[in-house]
Amino acid sequence: MSTIPDGSPGRRPHPSPDGPGSGPGTAETAPASRPKAGRNLPVAIGAGLGMAAVVIASVLIQPMAFLVLAVVAVGVACWETGTAMRKGGKNVPVIPLAAAGVLIVVLAWFGGATGLLLGTAVSVAALYVWRLSEGATGYRTDVPAAALVLIQVPFLAGFVMLLATSEASEARLIDGAAAQVLIYLFAVVMSDTGGYTAGVLFGRHQMTPRISPKKSWEGLAGSVVAAALGASITLWAFFGVSFPLGVAFGVCVALAATLGDLSVSLLKRDLGIKDMSNLIPGHGGVMDRLDSILMVAPVAYVWFRYLLG
């Protein structure tokens, strides 16, 4: 595109941080030399199915395996985001941030909501102690940048731990806590898939051109419909929740997932990067896959507490 994304004359545009497969679809046509998906779909689908199989197996077979998986994912996501921050000129402690992320997730698993809040508070306080030795230069930006990593990754991930360890109402088919995690993740996947499909097929109207030019209103509609359908069916099948409440749950999931995707897109655009890393073939980095999942976690937690008591 010839226009500058942020509309500021003379300012060098940042590279677009989004692939068309992220969030609620695409409103732009890909170059003729590339597939419309904008990425290697067979590789991306294979990697996505492999990750899904590992997550489902860990939830159903061994809960502690799910904790280990979460610890690894959060630690890597903190490392990716901290590294990206440093490349963008923010002096944040990458390794301590990853360690703090692991601590927060573990405390949320074993200590519930109290552990989540305590771990987050201690980690944020530790940032101030760390920053004392670095001098005044950059203080106004370094501490908020590091705190953003802690809130955006491990704090939000802590709500997944609360779902996985909650004393939920017994589900019809499997353990109630496991059912909550799977329904929540399935709704997010449906939102992303519906948004991507609708965006590719029907995307014409840009939703947030200054943040993520490839997101479309048609893609958002696809996200909402798919998430509402998937959530209503699975909530009824596992817990007997009425379809209207399931639809409302799915709509909230789609909106939160879109917000999560856009927030990470905004961060990547500000840092001038396309992906957080290239660890996952066809997907970018771990954080590129967790963006919508993390933002939906507290929404799903509140909904399940309302629906199941």
C-alpha cells in the first residue's frame, strides 16, 4: 500500500505485524505470487493440529502435564515479548521476566486466585527493585514495558490455571475442570477459524486500518458466528447450558479474542516487527498463537463461574 499506516506524513511505516490468518480475517488482496492465505497453509495447519493434539492430550490424560506445557509456553512467550521489547529500545530484563512468568503460573495453579494475585504483585514489585540499579534514563518507559509483559502474558495465563484447577460442576462426559478448558480453547479456535475463513472469502471493509489493515468487519462477523455456534453446542453437550447462554458466551469469546489479537498487533506494529519469533512453522512465535487465547481467559473464567456456580 502506498499510504502510511499511521497517517503521519513523512514517518516511516512499520511492517504489518499480522498474517491474514490471525484474528478476524483479511480485507486486502495478497500479491499474485503468494497464496491468498499469505502463508504456507499445509505447514501452518500441520503445526496447528500438532499443537492442538498435545494440549488435548495433556488436559485429558495428565493435568500436571498441562501445567508443564503452560509453564513452557508462558516462559517462551515472556522471553519472545521481552526480546522484542529490547529490540524496540526498551530496557527490560528478559530472563527475569520469563522466570517471573513461570512463577505466576505455578502460583496460580497451586494457590488459586490468591496465588495469581500474589505472584503478579511480587513480580511487579521486583521490577522496581531491578530498575533501581539501571539509573534514571528510560525509567518512564522501561518499567511500564516490563510490567506490560507480565500482565499480558502470565497474569492472563493465570486464569487458564484457575479454570484447569477449579472445582467445577461435573460435566457429562469428562472431568468438569478439563471440560471448561477444552470448551474455552475450542471456542477460541472456532473464533479464529471463522474469522479467517470469512475474512478470506468475504473481507472487503477494513476494521482497524491503522492497527491491523488486514482485519475486516466481515472477518469479525465470521468470528462471532463461529464462536457462538461452537460454544453453544459444547456447553450444552458437556454441561447442559441453554443455547442462548452458550451463544452469549461465544460472542464474548469472539470479541475478547479479537481484542487480544489487535492488542498484540498494535504492540508488534509499534516495535516494527511482523512476528514475535519464528519458533512455530507457519505461525510465527508462541506469543503470536497465544494473543487471543490469553485475552479470552479471564472472560471465560467469569462466564464459567456464572454458568456453573
